[in-house]
Amino acid sequence: MKERKKELRSWIARQKAQYNDSTLKELSADILAELERTPAFDRAQTVLLYHSLKDEVYTHTFIEKWSQRKRIVLPVVVGNELELRIYTDPKDLIIGAYGIAEPIGRQFTEYESIDLAVIPGVAFDVNGHRLGRGKGYYDRLLPQIHGTKIGICFPFQLIDEVPSEAFDIPMNAVISL
């Protein structure tokens, strides 16, 4: 299982390398426009998002846009766990673990109020299974989130089958193009 996941991560990295940054940003805009059209996003008051890395669906502008109308919560890496914090403004971000911009401020613990969780992944499959980067951060966070979970990914990251284990939490939906 571990080897299959490692091979899949490597294959996805090779696929991603075939795209330049501007193409990935264009694809990101289309994916996020699709997310905006979902009833789950429309209804959501509190949305868990992520501040994207260079190789993920680009969320920086999307976070800024929606933070004026919805409560946006972002993860912060603390040790082996993800803590959540409310996004307030780009000036209130600092570069944290793995080079990810993370919000400062106090910890957000009202997990039950999260209506929608938008989750990144290395790969997703048609049944909503997710392959992460291998550290298990979202594996430990997702069981605490009871709202709708939507994975977002580039087209080459949506595959037929992701190797999954009993503890893996599937997404309610996956948005790609």
C-alpha cells in the first residue's frame, strides 16, 4: 500500500510538471468557479479552505474574495497536527511549516460550525478517496469535521482509484475539470 501511494505521488508530480504556472492558475480559476456554483458553497457560512502551495489549486485570491462574505478558516501546522484559525487579512499571515502562509491569531475550535471543508490532495478518485502528501495531517483533522467535504484538484489528479485505508475519510464530492 505504501509503495503504491509513493508511486502515485511520483506519477502525479510528473503530470503536474507538464504545466506552467499560468496554465495551473487558469485551471484553478475554473475549478473554483465550479466550487462557487455548488449548493454546499452557496449555503456555507463557515468554510475551511487552505492557503495553496505552488503545486495545488491556487486559493489565495479566492480566500481574499470570500473572506468578506463568509467566515474563512485556514489550517496551521502545529507539530503533527493541523490547528485551525480564522483568516482575517493577508497582512495577518506568516510563513509557517512547509512554506505555507498561515493566519496568526487564536485557535478556532468550533469544528461543528464548519459547513464546508475544501480539501487539497495529491490525487482523488471518483469515489471521493483522497491521497495526501503522506504526513497524515488531514487524516487526523477530517474526522472532526462534520460539514460537507469537497476535494478540489487539477484534471490529471482525478484518477480511477486511489489506494485507501480504513481510516481514510472520503470526500462528499470532488471538483476537477
